[in-house]
Amino acid sequence: MTTELILQSQKEETPAPLEPLIYDLGAPGRQGVRLPDSDVPTVDLPADLLRADLDLPEVSEQDVMRHFVRLSHFNHSVDTGFYPLGSCTMKYNPKVNEDMARLPGFAQVHPLQDPSTAQGALAMMYQLQEWLAEISGMDAVSLQPAAGAQGEFAGILMIRAYHLANGEGHRTKIIVPDSAHGTNPATTAMAGLEVIEIPSDANGDVDLDKLREVCGEDMAGMMITVPNTLGVFETHIKDIVEIIHGCGGLMYMDGANMNAMLGVAKPAELGFDVMHYNLHKTFSTPHGGGGPGSGPVAVVEKLAPFLPGPIVTVVEEGEGDEPPLYGLTMPEQSIGALKAFYGNFGMMVRAFSYISTYGAEGLRAVTEHAVLNANYIRARLKDAYPMPFDRVCGHEFVCEGHWEGVEGIHALDISKRLMDYGIHPPTNYFPLIVPEALLIEPTETESKQSCDDFADAMLTIAAEAKEHPELLHDAPHTTPVGRVDDVLAAKQLILCCRPVPDYGA
């Protein structure tokens, strides 16, 4: 088939254009809701809070519903298609977890009510703390951090507090590998500590010789992701832990990739002192769109007094068949509260439901299938895409989105073209140490058929890049919105309920 015929056949499938949308539907006098008369005294808003130029549309409820439902049809989601975002773990969210979070006793609980009237919610939180401690091998858990990055921040603040309590305030440096998540160095800097970057070796592991060179008496600890963001498990992880502990530092594990370890390896048994979980990744609670997230932290016994609080504890043992009485307490040397009240409670309910459903054997199966899916796709693609680290991977792997002798094709072009096949692009240009990186994570929830569909599309695109590169340069062809100028969009942030003039490039 010629390039022209390929393009024509795809353009014939292009959805209807975005217009007309709600911008043209407004008319004076239309309204979607009629508010009851006020039963409290009314006051006029201050003049400086009123905007005569806001020009909001006057629309009916039907107009609003059609507008937003139509927009939703333009979206890609894990409920409508494959979403292989590496490092972000966009897996299917079982709807039973949503039902549990909407149970009245959970959905309507109020953070200010007396703990004696919220014993069911506190019991759930306590059990979740216990489960997360068991899964990690750690001794204590706080559910308070509201996201993975905040969990990291809590972990580094605890490491700093631990050294200060021991009279070792001179420990001001944190080692971070170049394969780390970008939040790791940012977290270290926010905690007032110095970042020391360590390079990876040719195998994708931490360079042990470089690590030994920088490890000294001023070292507070090390942050490392396991498996790392190259998708591989650190071959010398126990050596790394021994080196850091040997110079008096503590080991922090970024638990964002914990779905490659569930039921197989416990971070505490590898020698880690503190870690965070991403409930919105490992345990399927909703992820994307800015949140909500949840990043509980787990620690060994010596760090437990520094946990952020409050945490749920048993304040009175039950007698006979009576359940215990739960309460909220602050650890004695706590780094303090990181979020209003007790964390993102709805995410805890969803994660509790997920863990309850799977059980111990099921969680191990989650990891086995996540690792199997990633290695299956890697094996199918390794002869078509450059693989910087051609070794067994964890739950994700990285390949390069370019070829020697094929000019002008980049990872972004491959990702844009993938959208024409109904598949969300993988993570682009991360990790930073891999040129034209494509970080691919199928997760355990995808079937072999889904993995094959993705691999087939990627293989087809590899052939197109060499035979019909214009297909990639102009992609996507079949989506409601074509390729946008990301740089211009970032520079001209125009948020308006009505169309704006075309300012040009």
C-alpha cells in the first residue's frame, strides 16, 4: 500500500471535529439549576471580586452534560485502552475498590468526629498499616503522606532527624543514582541536604567503585529505586547497602516500583531502613490527572519514633470478644504532620480492598505477571528497537526510539504514531541517561492479547519509520486533536471558556 493510501485510509476514520462545543451554546436566560431562596442573610460581594469580563456561558443542564460527556469520549484511559506508561504504573482499577470507598461509613466519615465514633475507619487504617509493614518487612508505617513524592520527603526528613538525634548533624549528603526518579534529588534538596549523584555502569547498575569513593563520614544515606528506572534489579544491591551502612548512612528505597517485588522480596530483608509505597501505583488506587495519591512510609524500628503522624494505634485492648479501641497518636520524636488530618483516606480504603481481595498468594502473582508481561514484550521488540540494557527486566524496560541510519525519527514520533493504533504512548525521554528513551510498563493487568497488540503496533511503526517516515512525522492522524506545538502551549498559557485568536508560532 502506498503512503498516500495509508494516510487516506486513516483520515477516513478521523472523528468529527471538536466544534461546536459549549462555547457556542450559551444564550441569555438559560440555566441548569434553580437555587432555593436563601435561608441566611445575604451580602453583596466586594466589587474587586466581581469580573465583568469573565463572560461565562449561560447554559442548560443538558448542554453541560452533552459538553462534558462528549469531551470524555476524546480521552484515552485505562478503561478504554492499553496505557503502558513506564514508571507510572497505569493499571486497571477494579471497580469493587471504588464501591468500597463509596460505602457510607467510609465516604461520609468526618476527620473532626470523635475517634470513638469512627472505630471502623480507624480499624481499617490500622490493618492497612500492619499489612504494609508485613509486605515490606518493616516494623512501623505511617499512612499520612499524600503522594509518593511526599513519602520520599518524609523518609529523608526522618533520616535527617535520626542523625541529628544521635548528634551527627554533620551528615548532610544523600547519594542519588543517575537512574533515579527525578523527585529523589528534588526531595533531598527540599530537606536541606546535598545531592551526590552516582553514575550507572554499563550493565545499568550503580557503579560500586564510584559509590565507595564518595561514601564518607558526612554521608546521611542513599536513595535508590528497586528495580531502578532502567527497569532492572540492582545486581549488587546487598553490596550497596553494606557500603552505605558501613559509612554510617541509612538506606532509603523509593518504592514506586514495588509491584515488581510483592511477595518475592522484602525491602527490610535487603537491608533498607525506610521506604515509601505508592498506593496509587502498586495497589491500583486511581492514578493520573494530578491525583489523588497516597504515599505511606514504612521504617525499621530505630526510625519508628520519627514517623510523621498521627498514626493509628491500639489505645486499649479489647476484653473477650470485644474489639480493641483504636486512637490517633503522634510518635514521640515525630517529624510532624505532612498533611491536614490523616492522609487521603479514600485511597486507603481502595488499597485495603485490593490487598484483601488478592491476599498473600495473589500479591505474589501480581508481581509474577507484571514481570512476565514486561519481559515478553521486551523479547518481542529487542530485535526491532535498540535495547541499551539487554537483560531480564523487572516490571518495565527501556528501549531507544531511534535507529542508526534513519534520520529525523525520534521517540516522540513513535509515540505520536502509536496513538493512531489506539494505544497510549509509553513514557518518553525518561530515564534521562538513555537517548530517545521509551520506558514501557504493561503491568500485570494486561492479557497476552493486549501485549501482542502493543508489540505488533510497535513492530509496524519500526518498519514505517524506515519505509514511510512521513507517517510518523505527521502523526497522529486519527485522533480528535492532531500534533500540538507543546513549546508554544507552554509559553502561551491561555485558559478561557471560549476560543482564542490564533497567535501563530
